Amino acid sequence: MIEDNVYAFSELLLEPVKAASGPLDGLTFAAKENYEFAGRVASNGNPTWKASHGPAEKSAVCLDMCLKAGASLAGFTHMDELAYSIIGANTHFGTPVNSAAADRVPGGSSSGSAASVAAGLVDFSLGSDTGGSVRIPASFCGLYGLRTSHGRISSDGLLPLAPSFDVPGWFARDLDVMTRVSAALGADAAQGELPLRLWMPSTVWSGLSADALEAFKPMISRLEALVAPVKTTPLPGPPLEQWFETFRIHQAFEVWQTVGPWVSSAAAHFGPGVAERLDMASRISKAEFESAAATREAIREAMDTGMRERTVLLLPTAPGPAPRTSASEEDLNAARKAIMCITSISGLNGFPELTIPGALIEDAPAGLSLVGARMRDQDLLALAGLL
């Protein structure tokens, strides 16, 4: 029986579930509380949600694929409420421990999934990513984390938040497990192509501190030596803050269409930040959404042009290490905006993004992200293998 000393699990199964034999034999995994499992009620990070929904008729596609590939399911993990946060704290269930930096938050919304892997309780774990919910916990906890291309793996059975952004993703401590899991789920590094160009946009990197730039320099230098010199052309289109604003409005409108009816009828209690974002989402007008959708489409067209010729975009996964657990709500809100200015890049475009560990800032982990064109997830894994 697993001893959960980092408060990662919402439910540990008495006996791990193993459904078949396959390429993931011998590996144990956990799944986030927004993955449906046949006969079980997923809490979606909120006790009222769990109390007001019935058991799932079938398991989420991604979870089922892991079981059919031979992995053993150990249990389900804590998450931010409705997956509508990036910090990893839950007012109802607490904050999982970040084993890589115990005085800092684990990141969210896939907080427990990342914590379970970082503590060595399971070999890999499933999370979901809408605005950074796999990438940011991976960065904060010193893990590999893959946000898959939007639409590459079915999201059926993954409780939705903002469907045009939602994707499955997963965490691992080492690249061997990451590549094994990814191959079993359809992104085989052996089928990947190495990039011809590396793009490190000044739009993002110019905003980092000197300490952060220094921390990432060894990995960047190694990539340049292995692939090609980086280009620093700015991102196309509006300023980065406008990318975030476009994401915020577009996501919020979808969130309210998806969970708004339940929020309005269930009389659920939500913690700081989540409550305010849900209130904001309820007030996004159709005209605001349509304007954001038009900006998003323009960004996607420009980025598709920029990502041709086997280009990989290099980004800091987050602008720095995880905020400390003692940070004020005001500081957390500022951190959230700075983080999501960066994570909105892949979110708006539906790009795959692989977070790789290897940098330390203020003695805490910071991930470097490899971002590929849509449906080129395997290229990112091949490049990580070259490193």
C-alpha cells in the first residue's frame, strides 16, 4: 500500500487496478480527479460536484489506454477546483506537498498528479491542461510534463472546463518513463523528426530576470550545439499581455457555457480566486468572446506560418520558480498572470508542449518548454532524447 506522505491522493485504491499486459507493464500511475473511471464519481476538485453527480458509465479514454497498455492504476489525485486555477491550492482539500521545494506550491490544477510523481509514489500520472495545468506543476516540481496537441488524444471522459483548450497530459520523473508512456498513448519518439530551426522569441525571454536567463543558459547552449543557432524573432501579432487577455476571455466564456449551469444551480462554495474567476466568466459577453475568437484565429494563422519548416519554439515554462506557500493572494494573482502570459501561447494555438527539468532558480526547479507544431508531439520527445 502506498504511503501518501505528500497529500497527493484524494483516493488510494485498496488494490491497484491492472486490466491487461502491454508496453507499460510494471508501471504504476495515478489519475487526476477530473478523469472518469467506470462506477466511480469524479469530484472535479469540489465536494459539491461529487455529491451532485452520479458514477461514470465508462472510463476516460486516456485512462483506459493506460490500463490496456499494462499500467496499474493506484488511485486518484487532488486538483484545483474545476481545474480553474494554476497554483495548486484547494480550499476544501488543501495543498499537496511539492517534494522538490517543500516551501513552495506544487502548481495546478494537476497538483496531486505532479506531487505523486515527484514524491516517487507512482511512476507516472495523468493530468489535464487547459491553461498550463500540466506544464506548470511539471516545472515547479522538477518533472517532465507533456501537454498534448489539442485533439490528438480523445478527451472523452475528461471532465471539461474549456473544450477548445482542454487536453490530456502526463508527468514522469525521467525521460525513459515519459517516452514509454507517450509511445503507448500514440506519440512515439522513434517516429519523431528533429527540428531544423529553434525559435526563442524575444517577446518572452526579454521579460525574464537575469537569474532566470542564467539558469536556462546551459540547456539553451546544448540545444544550439545539437540542432542549430536559435532565432530570437518576436512573436507575431499583439503584445504578449494581449495574448493572455485573448486567452482569458475566450476561456472564461467557454468555462461558463460548460460549468455555468451547474455553478448557478448547485450552491457550491468555491475558494479564493476560483470564485472570482467564475463570477468574471459569468459576465463575459458574446461580443467580447467573438472579438477574442477573431484575435485567436489571427494568432493561430501567424503562428502556423512561423512554425513551418520543423521549427521548435523554446520557452521558459514559467517566468520563475513556484511561489512560496506563504505568498499572499495578491502575489499569487500577479504570479498567475505572469505565468499565463507564457502558457497562453500553446493554449491559443493548440500546440504540444513538453516541459523538461534541468534548471534551478532560487534553489527551486524551473522547466524549459519545447513547443512543436500541432500533432508533432513525437518531435518534442525525440529532441528531448537527443539532449
